[in-house]
Amino acid sequence: MDRSGMRVAAAQNCFQESDGISTDSRWSDQLVERCHNSVGQGSRSVDAGSLSLSVTQELGTREFMRILLVEDDLDLAQFIRKGLKEEQYAVDFAADGEEGLELALGNPYDLLILDIMLPKLDGLTLCRRVRAKGNVTPVLLLTARNTVEAKVSGFDTGADQFLPKPFAFAELLARIRALLRRGGPQQLVHLKAANLELDPASHRVWRAGQEIPLTNKEYALLEFLLRNKNRVLTRTAIIEHVWDISYDPMTNIVDAHIRALRAKIDRGFSPSLIATVRGAGYMLEEPESIV
């Protein structure tokens, strides 16, 4: 078996054993150490099948916390994402520093988890550039170099905490909770477009004062559209953000959910908000831009 095949097989074995990650910290502690592999340079993407995870649990009124994970060790990244999703955090992922910087500056996150040793752009530089833009999102650095010098360098760039590798998943969760608390109550303002309103705290949606019941995926899709108003979103961007899987051009999952969402929030209301951009994707338009 070649090297890439061994890495995929290791990740699959890890996931088969980690179904109880959020309920048994003893298993999770062992699994993080088993899944950690410091050899990740040059890896470009995560196996889509291993990342496909539908959030079907009822979220109630819990705030929807979104985390950006930038980690080039794909086995470790898969494990962290799976565990955090079971804790009902939304997780975006990048395998190199340049992609991580683009995501960090282009999207609102509650926490950034950055590996220090990254291809293209290291984690310290990434953190420094994020802070230079005035972004105060808490930053947790993952590092294999647990030295005073490394920590001083990290704090100088604006990082909030360090977590040495290998680590216990329970400790990662504890540090995440502490950083989110330190940031104080999150101001989750309602997202609006015309007479459409979405409340991120309660996961409720209204159109013209009428509450609209949505499925979890319909809600996630609408939130993504609202947070990117007047921006054309490709099917690839939508499916990778909402479904966390690589885009298959043969699937119509995005189009099917757009139709279902239109039937609920556009049909019978004015103006229509979700526009199809032929050959490109979809866009939720501000009322002023509709002609």
C-alpha cells in the first residue's frame, strides 16, 4: 500500500473507533494521540467521504459557534473536525496557511485554531496578518514545539493560547470553551434582507413577520446566503460550506435545496430574494439591488 493509501486507511480506522468521542474522554484522549501524525507537509485535500457528516441533532437555542481549523496533518484534522461537530460546533477547514488566511479574513468566526507549521504560510505569520487587519477573533495555536521561545513568538503575533502536540481531545475542548468564554457574550445580530429575518442565536427565521420552519440544511444554506448577500456563491462553495464535502458535479443536492428554500421563503412573498446566476451559482440580493 502506498503512503497516501496508508494515511486514508489510518483515518478510516480512527473514525471507526471514535464514535463515542463526545461521551468518553478516555477514548478520545487515546485517539488523538493515535491519530496525530506530524508528517503532513504537501497534503492538499481531505478525503471527502470521511468528512461527510450531517448535523441532524436539534440545536435548540444554543448559539451556533463557527470555528476555523487550519491544519495540514489531514488525519488529525479529520479527527478534530468530527469531534467538534459532535459537540455541535460548525467547523471550516483549510490545509495551508494561504487558504486559511483567506477564510479567516473573509468570514466571521468565533475561534481560529492554527497549526504553526503550515505550507505556503506558517501559522505565526497567518495570526500576525489576521491581527494586522484588526481581527480580534481568539486564536489557539497548535504546535509540536513546546518551548518558551515558541510561545513568546506566538504571543507576540497576537495568539491567545497554545496547545502542544500530541494532546488529549478533552483538553482541546476545555481550551476552546475557555477562549469562547473569555471573548464574552457573542453578539449574534439578526441577519436581514427585505422582510426576511434570521436569528442565529435561536435558529429561527421569519418572512414578513411569519415564522418559517426550516430543516437544518435549509437553515445552514440560508444563513450562508445571508452572510454573503450580493455575492455570487458557486455550487462548489455552497456544498463545501453547508455539507462539508467535495463538490460532485453530478449531484443536484444544491439545486434541490435551493428549490425547497425558495418554496418556503420566496413563494407568496415579495420581493423574491434568491436569484440564479446562470452558469455561476446563486445569490441572495439586497432589495435595493433588485431591478
